[in-house]
Amino acid sequence: MSETVFITGGAGFIGSALVRYLIDSSDISVVNIDKLTYAGSLHSLGSAKHSDRHHFHREDIVDGPTMRRLVEKYQPDYIMHLAAESHVDRSIDGPGEFIQTNVVGTYNLLEVAREYYETLSSERKARFRFHHISTDEVFGSLGTSGLFTETTRYKPNSPYSASKASSDHLVRAWNKTYKLPVVISNCSNNYGPYQFPEKLIPLIIQKALAGEPLPIYGKGDNIRDWLYVDDHVKALWQIVTRGVEGEVYNVGGHNEKTNIEVVNTICSILDDIKPRADGESYATQISFVTDRPGHDRRYAIDASKIEHDLGWTPEQTFESGIRKTIDWYLHNAEWVAKVSGDYDGSRLGSQ
Ligand SMILES: NC(=O)c1ccc[n+]([C@@H]2O[C@H](COP(=O)([O-])OP(=O)(O)OC[C@H]3O[C@@H](n4cnc5c(N)ncnc54)[C@H](O)[C@@H]3O)[C@@H](O)[C@H]2O)c1
């Protein structure tokens, strides 16, 4: 019998890539739970949306009784928890939603999973995992050297990263106290198709094509470690199916770039494949703006544990992944228009 995975946040950027991957390349059944906030859209699911192995429910993870009913109904082999408020700038303007969804929502799911786990046969108990999908931002900021490992001390700086750190701690505690078999993964910045246009890479592509200024926070020298979303999704599937109970896995792309390098790369690829009518470079649109409050300086992941234990390595380099991403946005303006809703690309979280 084919397995069933209960995915929260499956209409978001990473969740929809995971749903598309599982529907396209396996015989797994997917139960997709998503509130469809501004960041979620069924348009991100492509043809997976029509599969008879895809069961969508528009629900809020904060609603415990509904989560309990759905878990009992579908009897999942795995729970993969991705639903979250995910944008740092929005967490600066309105942290309340981040506490509700990321902390209270995770607590609800843990309680539902704990009760459900007790009803399973010993064979199904051995396979079951509650996989919490988290971020490297929980570790705070690095100096010019060093990498985040699975044992790096937590030091979150934004309301977003503090809410994710809180949920990581809850997940760990439910393993230590109640023996719920959990795995946690902390991943670096993702990019790729279907990312909501408020995030750096799609924002810059959209603004470049619209002839608008390309806003760079501070001097553009903050460093992120970029991972192509489909590589992340493959890592997640390895972790939930083969990861050891109670373990943490860091996931990263070995692609440290300053923000200004990322923006210059986007500009030069666009200059190449979609030159501006006036012959000028898109880089002339770059505009430095006041930095984000509490802006972490540098993130970089040591991914040697997942490479060694689970044999996962990223397939895309930044150069190959960014070309695929730009190409996708050039051919999917309709998706951008459909999901953008009230978001007009203006600055958030500047306080
Ligand atoms: N994007 C990244 O670079 C990155 C990196 C590391 C980890 N993560 C983590 O991965 C997960 C997914 O990130 P993403 O970039 O796809 O986020 P996203 O914002 O694109 O998607 C989040 C999804 O969760 C849904 N959601 C929000 N609140 C909900 C609620 N209360 N109930 C049900 N659904 C709700 C939204 O509708 C949306 O579809 C998050 O937990 C995030 O912290 C993201």
C-alpha cells in the first residue's frame, strides 16, 4: 500500500515544490493543509493539484480539533510541518501572527501527533516521523568566518527567527519528554520558481523588468548561503524517510553570496537574455536603502552531516539555479500577477 504524508504549508514556496515532487516522482498520497495566507496559492501546485493522490484542505494549523480530525481521517505515515509565517520584514511590522502560527500552531500539531502516534501499531510507530522544517536563522549571525553546525548555539535576532527557534525547542522537547519520533532540519535561504515576490530574488527580477529601482539593504554586503528549492525538497524527503529519530540536520548549498553579488548576477543574466530597450545594464537601477533593523550579517551552513549520513548533496550550483529561476519568472508573469494580490513590492519592516 502506498504511504501517506501530511504536509502543512503545501501551497507555499517550499511546500508546493515538495508536493509537486512527491506527486510527480512517487506513488505517495499527499494531504496538503494550508490556510492560503497571502503567501500560499493553489496556482503554485501545477498539475499536482489535479492528482487523485493530492487531498487539499484549507485549514489553519492553530485549529487543533480540525488538525486532529484530519490526522485521524488520513492516518499519515509522516507529518512534514512547513506552514509558517516566513518573511522577516513582515515579522518586524507584525510579530503576533508569527507567534500564533509558528509557535502555537507547532504546539497544536505536536499534541495532535503525540495522541495519534500512540494509536499506531509498532511497525507503523517505527516508521512514523514528525518532521519540523526550520531555518538557519535560529543560529543568529556569523562573523566573517565559521559555519553553522547542528550544535551551534541558538541566538535568534528577528521576531521570525525567534518564533522558529521557539518551535524547534518545542519539537525537541516533545521528543525528549514524550518520545515522539521527530526530526528537525535547519536550512539556508531557498530560491527558485514559485517564490512570493516579496523575497529578494523574485523581487529583484520583477523590479528589474518593471524598470523600477532595485532596493539593496545597507551596503549589500550581508551574506546568505543560497540553496535551489528542488535540492531542499529532495533533502527533506531523505530526512523524513531515512533520518534518525531525534536528530537535527543542517541543509545548505555551499553558495555564500553577498546580496549585491546576487543582484549583480541577476542583472547581468537579464542583460544577456532580455536586454533593456535603451541598451543600459539593469545594474543602473540598483539603489541602496536604509538597512533592515537587526539585519544578520552572515549565514553559512556546514552540511557535512546530511551529506555523510544520508548521502544528500545539492545538484544545482548558484549559477545554474539562478538561470533556471530567472527563466521561470520570465515565462510565468501570469503566476506572479495572480499571487501578488495586494502586494505592490513596497518596502516592509523598515520601522
Ligand atoms: N524560504 C526559505 O528560504 C526557508 C529557508 C529555511 C526554512 N524555511 C522554512 O520552510 C517553511 C516553508 O517556507 P516557505 O518559504 O515555503 O514559506 P511561504 O511563506 O512561502 O509558505 C508558507 C505557507 O504556510 C501557509 N500558512 C501560513 N500560516 C498558516 C496557518 N496558520 N495554517 C496553515 N497554513 C499556514 C501559507 O498559506 C503558505 O502557503 C517555513 O517553515 C520556513 O520557516 C524557509
